[in-house]
Amino acid sequence: MSDAAPPRREAPHRTASPGPPPSGPGLLPSLAPLLAQWLPRQRWFAGKGCPVTGFGLVAAAEILPPGGTSPGLLHLLVRAHQPAAGTDDCYQLLLGVQDPLPHRLAPALIGRPDDGPLRGRAVYEALADPRLAALLLERLRVPGRLGPLRFAREPDATIPAGLAPRPLDAEQSNSSVVYGDTFILKLFRRVGPGLNPDLELPRALARTGCTRVPAPAAWFEADSPDGGEPMTLGILQPFLAGSADGWQLALGSLAVGADFTASARALGHATAEVHHALATALPTVLLHRERLARMADAMCRRLDAAAEAVPALRPYRRALRSTYDELTAQHGSVTPFAMRRAQRIHGDLHLGQTLRTAADGRWSLIDFEGEPARPLAERRRPQPVEQDIAGMLRSFDYAAAVGRAGGTWAARTREAFREGYAAGRPGPGEDPRLLRAHETDKAVYEVVYEARHRPDWLPVPLAAVARLAARADGTAHHT
């Protein structure tokens, strides 16, 4: 359901005209004026700030054809043209069609087309309608095809019928519906060809017996318009009822002055277990000199661009570059990382991507799609595990800032996480030089983000930059 605009007043009821099937050729042109107003207001729309000049229909399916006063459910894949942003992103839309629209669904109204096959009917965000959200679960319970859509489930998955749906409002880049506190359906809004890591990695982990990540029970996808890999559209997983995310738990501990090091140590252990299982389930690659050189070069380019955008970074640029230079420094005839390997990782790990169950205090990791803004091929590429570790260390710094804790809390918690990771990972643990490089790269990204979007938060990553630069200069101990 959209919360980006106040509820819209329902237009006077008009009788829907009979005509061609709703998903026919006139559908998108009739919806385009409504979508141009509604789509940019959604939290999951990636092209904010740039106008949408038009739409292209990638695929359409009638999950439930509209008829009379009964609601219909249309599934659309629509490409939004934004030349000013240089983007042509494809979005998954689930549209309810009903006439008249019940008052309780008024906040979900997108509008009433003036022409086309849905002329005069109310078109709205389908996830706000419990009947239509329940229909999605029924489709996932029964594998099969529906036009361009394919619904699949694990053979041993048991999905009860009649679970009451409840949409979640907290997410940004996706949408989720909880069914009876038993399952959660995650719907990807911006989609493209290729297997989404949020389906690929949890399924691979399930095959290893790893229980730190909820295993998918069912999913659905769409044929790619160019005949390539299918597009992952949604995943149904067990819902971990009675759990809280790590961000809430850390802030709760800070609010009452409780120690969080034991929790951080256990979280580090859980992260190591997941990394080890991923390395077992999927191929790994050597971190050869050429790969390290490309990595360091990309980090340097991001640093230079960030320093141009945020002058406060410029005094630290030389010291930070030396951290990246360490990745390719020769020690005799080999680099210091000659025998280390890259592997599949979480890709966007922070406290908000973790859950701890209250009953047993067990940590789980969730949301394996990686950073949604990055291309899918990049998110599926093996990376050093230090990238995930660095993301979590930065998250502890942010929690300390929000909870108004001193640097001691962050330092203790960071160290506890690293201790737990080292204890839980067989073989070589983290490499401090790779970790510094990735933490530096993450802090540089945060500086640019905060300067653009939350200037009051800029001191948080700048403090980390100063600490990392001092460490690179050898003038302070690494914390």
C-alpha cells in the first residue's frame, strides 16, 4: 500500500464498459497517465527526481480476470522510460480492479482510466486487498504456468491454505506480505533477467543443511522478454515469528545500557557459518593479482569521485589511497593474498539484515539480494568475505551514533563480532588489509550518501574515515 500520498477521494461511480480482455493492447496506454503520477511516489521506485516520459509493456497476465463487482488481479511488468536519469527500469506491478471500490481500499487507489479496457473501473494496489493477496499464496501452493508467469515450490514444502495475509510497511526496495505468521512473501519491484541471489543463495544454503537462513518454500518468475534467463519476481519463505532485527536489538541494548558484546559475538559466529556453507555450496575463485588490482582501482575511482563531491574527504585522500594500495603490494614474488579466495557472500550485510529469535537467542541472516542499485551480474559475482564483515562493522558504528554511545561501545562490539567470526569459520579468518580496504570503501560511500541525503549524519562516516586514515598513516591503533 502506498503511504506517499494522502488517500484520494473516490470519483463518482461509472459503469465499466465491456470490451476486450483487460490485458489487451489498449491496457497500458490507458493506465500510463495514472502510473506516471502514482509510480514515482512509491518508496520502491528507484528513479525519484527524474520524470517518467513513457512506459513499455514487458508482460501482462490476468491472475484473476475482473468481472462484475468481484475484484480482479492483473500482473504487469512495465518498463519506465526516464531519459534524464539514463534508466529504463522494469517494475513489477500487481493491480487490483474493482468497481465500486470499498472505502477501506480508498488509500490504495491508483485511479480510474478514462479509456481502454478498464475505463471507469477503480485500479488500485492489489497487496492492500486481503482477497487478492491471499490469491497470490494460492498460486504459489499450486505450481504451474500462467501466461508468462511460472509458479514453483520445493517438493517437500508444506504450505497450508487459508493463511490470512498482512502487508508489511517497513521495506524500501521491495514489498512483503506475511501469511498467518507462518510465511512471508517477498516481492521484488524492480526486476531484470537473471536468478536473484535472494532465491539462489538460500536454496544453495538449504542444500548444505545450513539453518541460519530461512529456506525458500516457493517462488515465481517471468519469462525474459529477450529469451534470456527468467526474471525472479517473488519468494515465499518461513516467517520467523517472535524475532527482532539486529538494529532494533542493538538500539534497545543501548537505551538501557546493556552489554551487546555477547550478542555481537554470536552474530559473528552465525555469519561465519553462513560464509562457510556458501563456500561449500558454490564455486570460489582465487584472489589473483589482476583481480585485486581491479578491485583497488575501482575503490580509488570511487574515492576520487567522492572527494570531488564532498570536500571534507580531501584531507584524508592520500592516506585512504594507501589502504587500497596495500591490496596489490608485492611481498617478494607474490601478493599478500595469493592463496585467498573470493566466494559468494551476502553482499549488503548490516544489523537490519539479521534476526534473533527471542525463544532461543538464535541469529539468522535474511535478504540476500545484495545492494539493489548494483547490476545483478555484479551482485552474483564472488567477493571477499571481508566485504560482508566491513558492512557489519559500519552498522555497529551507526548504532552507536543513533544510541548516543561513546566510541568504546562501538569498539567493543566490533571486536566481539570479529572474535565470533574467527571462532566460527574453519580455515583462515579475515585478512586485516582486505577488511580495512572494504571498510574504507564502505565509509567513503556513506560520506557521499549522507552529504546528499542526510547532512546531519555526515559526522558518523567522517569519524570512521578519520580513524581509518589515521590507521593507514600508522598514527593510531586500529579499533
